[in-house]
Amino acid sequence: MDKNKEILNKQKRQNEIKKEIKEIKKKLPSFLIGFIFFTVVSLYFLEEKFYLFFGNSVDFVRAIVILLGVFSLGFVLKSYLKIKKKEKESKAIGSQLYKLQKLEVDQKNE
């Protein structure tokens, strides 16, 4: 009976991890679009200050594109690493479940 409870707990945890992975993958595009939108809106309202800081508009555009690319890449990389970590954890639980559920065969000497 104790073995069955352990199996159920591990299955529940594995399902929770899989749901978390799906949620991360689902939210990733909306976070990126939100970040890009926030950057564009902040540039629109703070254009004069950015222009004084960066000089002509070519340097300004280059700096913003590089900044946006670096932050987006960092966020995607962080999410990717988080997903991989959770997938490894799910696999480890799966192998533990396999070991718990496999049939124990008694060898008989004939």
C-alpha cells in the first residue's frame, strides 16, 4: 500500500512538472512581444532624452536594436534552461516510477 502511495505522489509531481513546462512554453511568446512593445512605447515617450544621449538617430537605432536583442536573447536562454531543468527532473521521476512499477520476478531453481 505504501508503494502505491509513493507511485501516485511521483505521478502527480511528474504531471505538475509537465504542466509547468507547457505554461512556460505558452507564455514565452507573449512575454517577448510585451517586452518589445514596452521598449517601443518607452522609446516613443523618452525619445528626446535618448536622442540627446545617443546623438544622431543611426546610433540611437543601433543601440536600441542591440539592447532589445540582448535582453530578448537572455530571456529566451533563461527560459530554455529552465525548461531543460524541468524536463530532466521529469525524466528522473519517470525512471523512478519505472523502477517502482516493474514486476519483481523470483527466480526458481528447477
